[in-house]
Amino acid sequence: MAHERIEINPEVMGGKPVIRGTRVPVETLLRKLGAGMTPEAILADHPRLMREDVLAAQAFAADYLADEDLVYG
């Protein structure tokens, strides 16, 4: 699972996945998308990011979940 725009470094944000070269967690972008924000609105909030960063966050999450074993109770 190689994602060139995503970085996991224990020295940055406690090791949470972030957009490379920033301290913006993937989780933050996903939560904003989930709350109904458009990628354009997210980019307005985070001017250092590019649209490809938002898409990379989504792809990272999808790949992460694809490797999870889901248990239904």
C-alpha cells in the first residue's frame, strides 16, 4: 500500500497518517468530506493542499479498509 502523498511518521502528529509535508491528518480530511464539505471548501481551509491530496486521503482510507477484517455482530 504505497501512497506517495501520505506520510506516517511517529514524530509528526503522533504517527497518524498525514498529507506529506504537512501536519494535516488524513482523518481531518475524511471527516470534513463526511460532514458534506466539498474538496474545494477543504482546499480553501487548507491552502497548502492540492485536490490530489484530498483524493489521496480517500484512496488511503479505502486501501486501509480493504485490508481490515470486518466482524458483524
